[in-house]
Amino acid sequence: MPKALCLVGMVVAVLLLLVFGLDLAVGFPFGRLSLVMDIGFLLCSAALGYMSWTTLQEQK
């Protein structure tokens, strides 16, 4: 089960990175309401991806 949760965390991180990166770059899907919020979500998704990756590596 913990490996599955790590993989789900990485998938969620990639999806958030794509959505908010796309919003930051072209203003789709949210119309770039807040630049600071887009950057904050990008940083949080990168942190989630890193933590999921390192946790998965520790379990091997």
C-alpha cells in the first residue's frame, strides 16, 4: 500500500504541475487569476513530487 500511495502522490504532482504550468504559460484553464498563486502551486507540486520520489526510493 505505501508504494501505491507514493505513486499516486507523484501522479498528482505531475498533474498539478501541468495544470498550473499551463495556466502560468498561456492562461488556460483558469485565466491566470493570480501569478503568485500559480507559482506557489508549482513549487508545492514540485515539493510533493520530490517527497513522493524520495519516499519511494527509501522503500526499495
